[in-house]
Amino acid sequence: MSETPRELLGRLYDEEFGLRPTNFSIKPVHVANGLARYLTRRSYRSTALATTLRRWVLNQKVGLDEERHPNSEILALYSDAFATREGHAPDVGALSMLRTLAFDVFGADGAAYEDPDQSSYTLSNERFVTRDQSDNRTGLFLARLLSAGGEGAAAAHLRALLASEADPWTTLALPLLSLAEQRDEQLDDEQAQFAARADHLFALKDGVLASPTLARLRSSYDRLARFETGEGSKLNSLRRLVLFGCFVVHVHVVARWSETVAGAPRPPILLDMYDGTRFPLRDASRATLRAAGDAIEGLMVARFRSEFAAVNTEAAAADLVDQVEPEIRDHARPTFRPAYIAHRQESSLEPRDAVAEAFWETGLREIRKGGGHPVEFLTELGRRAGYLTPWANQGRGGKLQKRYGVTAEFLETLIAATVEPGQPLDFPEFLDALHDQFGIVVGRRRDDPIIRANNLHGAQFGTPTSISEEDLRLNVEALRQAVLETGYAKAYADGQTVVTTDPESLASL
């Protein structure tokens, strides 16, 4: 056996998703850094910024912060960056306050460290871009999506925003950023090999992406960028473009099984607009997220089964088990053989299927002790981006279990990615667009069988979801009210609600 379960699982992640969903503390700032690095093909070793920000560093042995880079060191190394207009040295008290405020601003997501190449800063300009790999090629996936078949509106707008220095954050950090070492970025041999495994995801047909899901997501991303070009705030534009990118990754990963295997289910995204206060909606939304994890697992197990198509006898499976068990990391505690035996004997699976299940489970355990399911990666991104919220606010339910919902900011982003500037939609048309582009449902009558089956394609996927029609219809009305509150819609006396990204145009309707 040439690949351990972990190595094989990593290759399948590369081939199916174009990224590795194995960082379970991933943050949008990591995605922003990776996306900017691959779009600009540049990074910066910003030692001056990292040293200035990290005055205090946790000593893990004693559990206390210790001063690693005092003001005297900073002034000795970077005095010109802090000198007053008259050339005088800065007040030490003012420098301390500046360093504290700068850490809060540029390390707002907790990803700024002593080593600048392991840091991902709050992004406002390309000079903040580092070599931090914490995004696990999520940024590369998005950059390839936005550039496939030619650079689209989103890639062009992001490049323009990153090139601009006209914002307070860049102005504040520029004296330190100007000391950074600029580096051209190209994929090394290993990264290029991993990226090549995903080339098929970005294949074109008649000039557009052949994948229907990715084609729709690319179109939505470019639509959002066209909206952002007319907006005034550079920082808000960057934030929304990155947060939407996190959602794009979520939709892509969850939909992948349905694109790879004919007839495979695709779970819907049921938005709970009641903040968890209506328990049936809360539980139904949670069920669609749980189904997303099941869909990912279904895809991976199907791929493992195809990898081991030749393992069709008990003897062949036994030989494979003998090869794999010594290769996995925890030699003192066998894990692969017991998993195979359990699936073969207790679940009565055929040898190939038992091997596939054992590879999946062992690969997850090798990635992280106790297991590391890709849905945890998606959950962490969604929690921080604003479209996943706690399923319950008590105990471990809020920490570990989530449901779909939207913050006011993410709802505005979703509207801008769905409604073309200058082309308003009636509210039912808007809901149709959410369904078609992202698989989002909220509870219209036509959504009932989808929600109960946990499958956009209709056939039952997993345990049926029980929810009343009244709760679903109330959820639709709650979304309509939320859209009105954003200012991107107007309700008329005849019951019509029009959604637009150009509210001023509604005055002429």
C-alpha cells in the first residue's frame, strides 16, 4: 500500500474540493490572506509589523504573558517609522497606546504572531499579505474560481482594492509595512502537484465553468463585485467579498457529491430567521447542516470504494489490512484492523466497503486525535463569517452544534450576490434565485418536501425532518421583513415586495 489512510484522504480532498478541509480553527482572515496572495502572486515578510504588534507573548509553561519586544527595542530598530514630523522621538506612553490599538486592529481575528510568515493580518492592502498557509489552499481555490476562463469582475475588483492605499488601516501601518520584504509567489513543486489534482474542477465548457455549481457561484461572486464597485467603503467591500468567499466554499463542498455521483443527494440550506426561538425551525435547520456532513461523508466513502474496487475478496482485504496497519502513526494502538473488522462483521459490509469505511475513519483520526470531520472546518468558517449560529445557547450545543442563519451584514452580502444591480426582483423571484444559486430554502410551500427529505433532489436523505407548515410560512415572512430592514427592498400596498441593490431606483417604479 503506497498511501496511508491520511495520505489517501488528503489526495481525495484535493481532487474533489481543491482544498484541504482539515484546519479546524480556520478563520476568514486566513482565507483573505490566501486569496490575496494567489491573486497578486506576492507576499511580504513584515517583520517590523509583527514585532511591533506582539509586545506581549504568552509563556505557556507558566501561563503568563511576558514582554518579548519592549518599546526600547522597537524604537531602536524602527525609530524612523515612529518619529514625529519634526523628527523627534515619540512619547513612550503614546507608543504603548499605539501598539495596543494596532494589535486590536490588525490582529482582530487572533491570527497575528511573532513570526510574520505564520500571521494573517486584518487585510486592507496587499502589503499585509504573508506566507501563512493556515487557509489550506482555500484562497487558491477561490482565486482559481475567480480567474477561470479569464479574470472576472470579482478578481479585478479585489486586485484594485488591494493595490489601493486609501484607507485608515493602511495609512496607520504604512511606515512599518514599507520596511517589509516583498517576495514573488509561485507554487512550489509539492503545492503545484496538489493544485493540479483539482484542475478538472475549473474545466470550461463553451467559455464557462463546466461545473454547474461553480459556474453559478462564480456568477454570484462577480455580481457581488459589480455591486461593490458602486459602494463607498473599501474596507467593507473587502470584508464582504471575503465573507462571501467562505460561503462559496461551503456551498461547493456540500454540493460536490451530487455533482460527482449521479442521483446523489444535495442537502438544502434552511435559514432559520427566528434566531432559534422557534424550536421546530431551529431543529430543522440543524438537520440540514447535519445532512451536509453526511453528504461529505457519502462522497468520501464512495471515492474510497472506487479506489479499492479490486479488493473484492476476503483474502485481498486481509492482505491490505496487513499492509496498512503497520504504516499508520499510532503503532502501539492498532486502529485500522479493528475498524475493518467492525464494519465487516458487525455491519455485514462486503470486503471492499468495509475497507473503504475503515480508511475513512482511520484517515480522520490520523488528521486529528478523536477525528476531524470536514464539516467542522465548514462550521468554523460559517460561524465566523455569519451564516452559522449556535443550535442551542446552553451547554455544548452552542459550541459544537450549529444551524443556518444570517447576520444583518451577511444578509446584505447575500442580496448583493443574488440581485443584479439595476435589475430588481419580486420577492418570490428572489427566493427562486437563492434556491437556484445556493440551495437556500426558507419555507415556501414548494420547499416542504425538500426540507422534510433533506434533499434538494427530492428523494429522502437520512431521517425525515418533521416541521409544521405554519412554522415554515412564518419563516418566509421573517426573511421578507429582514430584507426590508436592510433597506434593499420596498413593500407596496398591493402586497408586492421588490428586492434591489439600488434602492433609489424604487422611487421611480
